[in-house]
Amino acid sequence: MNRTIEANFFPEAAESLKKPCILIIDNNRDFTYSAKRALETTGRYFVCEENDASKAHQTAQNLKPDLILLDIAMPETDGGEVAARIQSDPALHRVPIVFLTALVTKAEGEPGLRIHGHPFLAKPISLPESIEGIEENLPARATL
């Protein structure tokens, strides 16, 4: 008698496929960890983090995220360079990038101000500000 038993050994992975994937790229491990945890507690996102700017493009290729939160000021490779690499990749060129920066304050940021053509969030960022920035820039297919 042949019987097939199906079991879901990876429930978290299956659940994550239903949520938009957010990739946070920032050299500050404490920041990425706390942002990841905060965003995941909403139950709305699957969040990954990369702390090495030199590996950011490869990580994005592997994950194919729905949106990238990218720090501008990182040692060795800045966020502008990382964004340019990602945008030149045919598989990733449509992934929205939202810059994270402490270089421009919330008070200095005018509505619609962009950095290298990308929207930005000024650090420090609250959870509601993060969610608003993500939701405003997520592609429509990722929110289904």
C-alpha cells in the first residue's frame, strides 16, 4: 500500500511567502536588528537584514525583495553606490529603494525631497514612520 503523507516542515517559510519582503541594508547591526524585529511584530512583513554593503547586491539578488531600506552613509561603499548596482541589475531594477539617513533631519526634509531620485526616511525613525515609508513605496503586487 502506497500512501503519501504531506507535512509542512517549514511553516515560517511558507508564511513569509505571503508577506512583502523588506531588505534592510545598514552597517549598524543594532539598528537593522531592532528595525527587523519592530517591523516583523506588525505581522505585515518578512524582513531580512544585510550589514555588509559589499554583499548587499548579492543579498538582494538572492532575496528578490519587494522593497529595500538602504542606509546612505556606510563605510567603504556608500548607499548611492549600492543603489546604482541594484538599479543596473535587470532582475532588480524595479525594486523600490528608500534611503535611510541621519545626514538630513526630519525638519530639513521637504515633502517630495529625494536623494539620488529615491525617497528617504530621516533617522531616527519611529515604527509608524517606517511603516508609512514602506507602504508609500511598496509596489502594488507586494501588498496583495
